[in-house]
Amino acid sequence: MIAWFAETFSEAPSQAENPAHEEIKALVKGRKSLIDLRARLEMQKEHEVPALVGKAHARLLKKLADEIVTIETAIGAKIKATPAFAVRAEIIQSVPGFAEATALTLLAGLPELGQVSNEVAAALVGVAPYDDDSGKRHGQGCIKGGRRWVRNALYMPCVGAATLNNPVFKAFYQRLIAKGKQPKAALIASMRKLIVILNTMIARGEKWDPKRYQVA
């Protein structure tokens, strides 16, 4: 495991302390925790509860909505006040299917984008494939490690991009399915392709160009 880590992350630049990034990360994680709490309360609407409990939930949901907006406003102001963040956010949001929430996740959770190799970028998210071989045994490759909260936050936007609203990722996903890939494996491959493309775009300071990334 130590050898794997050293080999995988040897190219990654050391991350100097960046107070602005740490603040953005804390705000984004705080927003996520409130959204998760809201989702749990919303799910409880499906179950019958006493009227008093239902009213309490309604008040909490309203308060959560207000607090989420407050945090999002603070995040937006911080991004606008930091030119490097603003440029990266604009590049990420230029990809069809990836809106502000995706940009926030990547700004906070993957500051290395554009500074490392494609392989390291994929490994940091935890979507890089690794062989499971030992001697003459050849096991099935799998993904492992990485920043789970970033990967989880990117999963649903990638589902939408690969199945609905991004022609490039949709064509890539359908090609993998046609070759016999299981849907989940094809989605993980699509997420890996997304990270590789974003890593290149940010390194070059370029916005989305469907012709450049069209599936051959």
C-alpha cells in the first residue's frame, strides 16, 4: 500500500497552505451537510407523523433553505473575490451538464486539477482503475481510495451528463454499454473521462469545446 501510494502520488505538487481555499472547502462541506440534512427530513414526509412533528419538520426545512442560501451567497462572494477561483469555476461550468454545485465541489475538493497528470487527478477522486493480480491470478480491476465525498458529489451530475444532456459523454457511455460494460462501470469510466478532460481544460485555461473532446 505504501509503495502504491508513493508511485501514484509522486507527481502531485505539495499543497501550500491556502486560507482562501480552506475557507471555500469549509463552506462547501457545510453546505453539503445542510443539504444532506434537508434530504433526510424530506424523506420523512413519506411517512405519517403526528401533526406537531410535521409542523416542526416544515419549520426546520424552511430554516434550512434560508441557511443554505446564506452559505451559497457567501461562497459566491468568496469565488468572485478570488480571481483564480472565478476562472476555474467558469471553466468547469462551461461543460454541459455541470452546473454551479459541481464547480463548487471541484473547487473545494480537488484544488490539484490542472497541476497534476491525468492519472493522478483520477486517483485523487478515486476513479482510477487498478489491477487485482497476484502471481498467475488475474482478478477483476477495481477503483479504490480517493476523496469519497468528491466522488459521491460528482456521481449524479455524471449520470445526467452520460445519459441525458452532454452529447460527448452520452456517446462515450453508450459506446461502452455497446461493448458489454455494465452501466455502473460505464458511469465510473465517464466520470474518469470527465476528470481527465477538466484537468486538461484547467491546465490550458480553456473552456469546453465539444469538437476537441468528441468521441472518435
